[in-house]
Amino acid sequence: MTFTQFLPALFGGILIGTAATLLLWLNGRLAGISGILWRSFFAKPGDALWRVLFLIGVVTGAALYYGLFDDAPVAREHFPAWLLIVSGLLVGYGTSLGNGCTSGHGVCGLGRLSLRSLVATVIFLSVAITTTFVVRHVFGVL
């Protein structure tokens, strides 16, 4: 990997860290995407706007990247739809079980030196590595 190939990931990490830091400093809120999304459905009238704008920004940022750069990664073709559905349900369950997602624990929690977030992040990564191994090498889905 050359340095220029590393730049988009570095820039993306800086943007994520900056957004999480600003949200904490300016709003006193953690940038856990699952919590922001879930609580946007049940937010009080004055609390909903920032949540919706944050989520729009996440989606818009990804859309801009895909629209502006030819080297944007593409989703895997021919990936079984049933496996995506099962995966989504399991991620949702794990997020609920872990009281947060990778952005909340991995970005915000680790940045605050939270031991709970360290344990959650280690579990997230271990499950992701195991799942990838099973899907690719047991089920044979590439």
C-alpha cells in the first residue's frame, strides 16, 4: 500500500474523530450512530433535529465520496440477500446487547479511555473476524 492509497482512510478517520469530538464538545453527546438513530425515533421535539441532521450528514458524506472518487470501494456482487438480512439482524442484536456500536464504543469510548468500551470493541472485532472466517471459508461466500 502506498501513501496515496492510505490518504482516503487517514482523511476519513480525521473527519470521524473531528465530528465525534465536536459533537461531544458542542452538544455534550457521544457520536454512537446506533444510539443516535434509535433515539431519533423517540426524541423529544427539541432533541430530534440534531440527530436527523447528523444522520443526514453521515449518509451525504458517503454519497459525496462515491460520487466524486472513482476508486471508492464497491459492495460485493452476488452476495446472498438472505445472508445480508441475517447479518443486519445479528448486528442490531449485538448493538443492543453491547449497549452501543463500534462508533460509540470504538471511537468515542476508547477516546475517553473507557474500560467497558475496550471490552466491547475487542468483542466486536473478535466476532467480526470469526464471522468473516466462517462466511468465507465454511460457507464459501467470497
